[in-house]
Amino acid sequence: MLSTQARYHARAIDQALRAPLRAASPPGRILDSWRRSFEQYQLDPGSLRGPRILSRYELRQHQQAAEDFLRVADGELAALHGRVEAADYCVLLADAQGHTLDYRVSDRLDEECRRAGLYLGTCWSEQEEGTCGVAAVLTDRAPVTVHKADHFRVAFTGLTCTAAPVFAPGGELLGVLDVSAPRSPDDRRSQLLIQQFTRDSAQRIENAYFMHSARGDWVLCGHAQASYLDTQPEFLLAWDASGRLTGLNRPARQLCLGQLGYLPQRLDELFGRDASARLQEDYGEPLRLSEAHFHARVRAPRQRAGVVIPLVRAQVEAEPEQEPRISQALQTGQRLYRHGLPILVTGETGTGKEVFARALHEGGDRAGRPFVALNCAALPESLIESELFGHAAGAFTGAQRQGRDGLIVAADGGTLFLDEIGDMPLALQTRLLRVLAEGEVLPVGSAQPRRVDVRLVCATHRDLQVQVAAGLFREDLLYRLNGAVFQLPPLRERADRLALARRLLAEERGSGAVPELAPQVQEAILAHDWPGNVRELRNALRYACALCDGGLITLDHLPASLGPGMPLSTEPRPQVDSPERRSILAALVRHRWKAVPAARALGMSRATLYRRLKLHGIAMPHRQPED
């Protein structure tokens, strides 16, 4: 039955390509895609093979690269799936290369969708799969419905797929939102409502990402009706303090092109001289752009520009409240990075070593080039070699037929970040040493080396000198890696814990209102030992945000390890010098060892101050009357 169906489908495509003007031909976009699939990519329309699926490691890499996009889209994906679930549709979110990075499906439909090729990690480029919903949007950058026999390969002719693009503020494609069903009525008109749902959700994701990306800029929200400004703005424009436009959403771009005939670079090209100053006031009258009129509201910047650990920006400018050791290390590290020195980042698990590495890359002369990361402890030895060095065609059982470039080649011209380098097997250390010494990589099963130019940043929580002494790490490789060594402090030793918590909250809420931290929560954050470091703090704040409906996070919103009735700290740590200890001592000396004014100057309660004194081993020389 399937072979008959395959032959019939292949014959129908062949006839359509030979006689494209006949009445039964598919829509023009579909026919164009068929022609590319057949002539350019030489795909077989009768193939029953399912889509290519990313490995777990590859999927994780792509998800990490699109972390902000996925976080912003999460709520809308859930809401869209809630609208279409009863009609047996699933929802997919793909990146700009067609990789499915997020996926929503009901339990009762999960197995059927998997058999149809609809699940996490599938790849939907036109070059690999021919005509399909995601591929059509990647090619034409416009919404589309690819219904049943519209698909080029017979393996997918049971599906109906409606997809819409999601664009970044700069106009580049962020990804594709797709709503698909493994079975549906034959009549294409059955998809009209799904088309509307998909386009509307894609626009909401796009606007939410716009607001998230532009939180450091001024943003104008516009709509023809004033009542829709706060809930469903149509036009979004962002500009910086100098009046330079930093982003326009699709409707704003279309408005500018329609009214002006070009895309402006500055705000005053749209609304005249001093537009930035005028728009910063409460704008009550409708704005006018050539013949178009619309109501507008302006939102002030919500986050200062600059590099913040762990919120990385490309420009090196530390916030005043940032931990000074990290700020200084980052500035020094970026200067050394630009001169090509290999950099080793050490510190406990969760201190932000990969974020630090990304900051070095984004603030250096290779910003915008590839940043490729590999966790050496996350893969078995048998896979690390192939992932890192690549392999030739047929190099081993299970190898891809056409061979594959490794991560070192993928990082050519950019930065290769090797996390947990201390866990790399000795045999691979020798091969990595050759890459560093000779600037070339030899794929597994190949006799032909390939020249590469990569900057190397490594990280580990282990003491590599101890590893060398134990025979687990090559000494010559260590000397190749530690051109500069930066040790990130654990969170318990950082003086900026509260400021960091507020920045993480701002990142978590994106364009939404950032809740305040109740005094008891601030004390809990300062008193907790944070064995999981910044990662543990981030998760605790995400937990609190999920439970907090108002504007104040209280102890009731914290996870059990920080909540009421639980110990907030371990036994006092041994006395060590730290920025917080120095700042407490300086405040006490400045206020003649009076606890109340010293605590006020430090921004904490007296009870918290006494706890920190005990933690840092500071003894009050005598008790003074409090002012």
C-alpha cells in the first residue's frame, strides 16, 4: 500500500513539474519548493525515511544558543497548545536552521506524532526534507500552510503543517512557530482558523522578544486604537540614548517602508528634530508618520547597558554594585583574549565559568564569530573524540555517510570553550595538544589535516596541578592552557549577592515588572551558604517568580531550602579575606564600631550584620550606645 502511495505521489510531482499550468497544480510557493527539492537538492519524493534527528548533545547546544528565545516563547507555546490540543494538533518551535528546539503535544497524541516525525530535535530544512511547513518559512520568510500532499516527500503526506516566522528586532529570522497534525480533513480550508492562531502567536512571541531585547533602550509602542496600547501594541520601535534606532518589529518596518520608502536609521527621521526628548514625555496626542496616524506610549529603559556577570553584554562596563573581582578579571581577561592567550577559568560548580567565557568572546575582537562549547564531563570518551575532532565518511559504525566536521572546525575563526577540561581523557589531551601546537585538526578516520584558527578558553572545578601529579592530566597541555588563569569566587564570598539577585530577577521577568525582595528574603539570600552558587540562586529566584503573583517576593515564595523553618546557613566558615569582610570592617571603623549606623550604611538590618560578623569571624571590641 505504501509503495503504491509512494509511486502515485512521485508521479504527481513529476507531472506538476512538467506541466505547472494545469488546474491541479499546487500553489505557486509549493510548486517552487518542489522544483528546488527535485532539481537543486535531488531529493526522492517517494522516500519513506523520517527526518534527521539531532543527538542529545547537538540539541542541547542549539537550545543553549537560543536560550533567551526559548524562555520568552515558553508561555505563548503553552497557551497556543491549549487552544489547539483538543483538535489533535501539536506545537513546535524551530530555530533559524530548522531544528525543533521546543515541542508541545498531549500524552494521547505523543506516540502518533513521533511516528509521523513530529518531535523534539527533528530537522526541517528544505535541503534535507524538501517541501514542509518549517522549510517553506525558512526559505520565503512568510506564513504558510503545507497541507498533506503539498509535502515533497511521501513520508510526510499525512501531515498538515501551518508555520509562521518569528523575527528579531533587527529583522533577522529568529525561528519558526509550527502547528502540525498527523491527520486532518482533506479540505485545505479546514486550516483557516489554525493559520490565524499560528500567525497571532508568532507575532506575540516576536513582540515579547522585542521587549526583552530592548530592555536597555527606549521603546515606543503604537496602535491605531489607544485602548490596545498596553495589551496588544502593533508597532514597536526601539532607540538608544543618542536617538539611533536599534530595532523595529515587522509592522513598524512595513509602516516605514510604506510611508517613507526606506528603513530609517535614526528616530528624528521619523518624527523630526528632538524627537527623542519629546517622546520621553507623556505623549497624549496621536503621532503622525507621513499619512499614517497612531497612538503611542513610550517605555523608559529598564536595564543599563554593559557587561554584567552573569548577564553578559558585548561592551565591557561593570555596574557599580558588581563584584569588583569579577569586573576586574573580565576587563583584564578581555585584553589578554584579544592578544590570543589561552585562558583557563577555575572555580566551583555553578560560579558562572561559561558565562565568563562568553563575556570574553563577546567583548573581544571575535564577537559575532562562532562561540562553540563542549562539556568534557557530559559525554563518554567514545563520543568526545568524534564531537571535538569530527570524522571522515564511514570512519566507524554509525558515522554519518558524508562525514562530519567536529566542534573545533565549527569554532574556526571564533572561540572554542572546553568546560571541565580536567575530565578530558588522556588520549584526547594528546590530540588537543597537536591542535594548539600546529593549528590543525585531524578528523577521526582521515589522513588529511585541516587548518583551523581558534581561540581557546577552558574551565574546570578541579585542581589541574593535583591532576598532573596524579598522572591524570598532561603537564605540557596544562602549560599550553594556562596562559592566563582566572578564579571565580563562590557566591558566598561575593559582596554583590543582593544586586546579583535583582539582576537575575530582571532577566527572568524580561519586559515585565520586576518584583521587590522583602527584607526577610534579602536576609535569607545573605545568610544562605549557596553550595550551588549562581546556578542555585537563579533556580531559587525562578521558583519564587513562578509563585509570586504580586510585586513582592516573601519567604513563602522561596524553595524549602530557603523558606521559613529551614536553617539559612551552615556552621560559620573559617575566617578568610573577602570583599564583604573588608566592606563590613570599613563600615564599622567609619562608624566607630556602632552596629546600627554601620548596618544602615551596608544596606542590611542589625540582625543580619551580627550574623555576618559571626560568619566572617569579626569580634566587636566593645558595645557602644547606638545612635
